[in-house]
Amino acid sequence: MNQERVGSKQAQSVEYRASKYDVQTQPYYESIFQWVLRNSKTTETRHLVTTLLPIPADGSVIKVFTGTKDYFLLSSLNDSMTDYIKENPGKCLVGALAVGYLIGKIASRRG
């Protein structure tokens, strides 16, 4: 991979705009308490940050980092974990209880 090094300048007068909006989703539970009470949510709040950059006329390069590099990896892992939990809720509940018990035992030995 051969990359050319091109001189770049720091952008002046960068402007950020943030907006918040709600998106309709399939029903989901934010916590175990909502699941027990069967109080599902059908909206999700999302935030959008927009950056406005001046474009230089001298041909210098502007590189913009637009988000986490691991988004697609984390998204695919989340999908596979969600599928596993839906297929094996009993195993996941027992595992969560066991981990909680161990953390409680470790935390109680601090004395």
C-alpha cells in the first residue's frame, strides 16, 4: 500500500450542529424491571452531529473522521448476541445470576 503524503492545513472556522430525533423501533425493554413489568418502549432517541467545514481552494486535503471504526464489528456482535439470548433465555439468565453471585462474593471480601 503506497500512500502519498500531501500537506494539509488545519481547518479554520469549523461549525458543529447537533440535532436530536426519535425513531420508531420494534418493542424492546431497556431494563430487567421493564421486562418484568412488560413495559416495552417503541421509540429510540438518536443524536446527529453535523460538521460544516470550509473547502480550501488550494487543493489541500481534508480528512474527516466520521465515527467509530468498530461500528460494524460491534453491530454484528450485538446482532449475534441478541439472537443467542432470544434462542436461549434460560441459559443466559442462569449465567447472569452466576456472574452476579461471583461478583457479590468478590465484593464482599473487601473487608
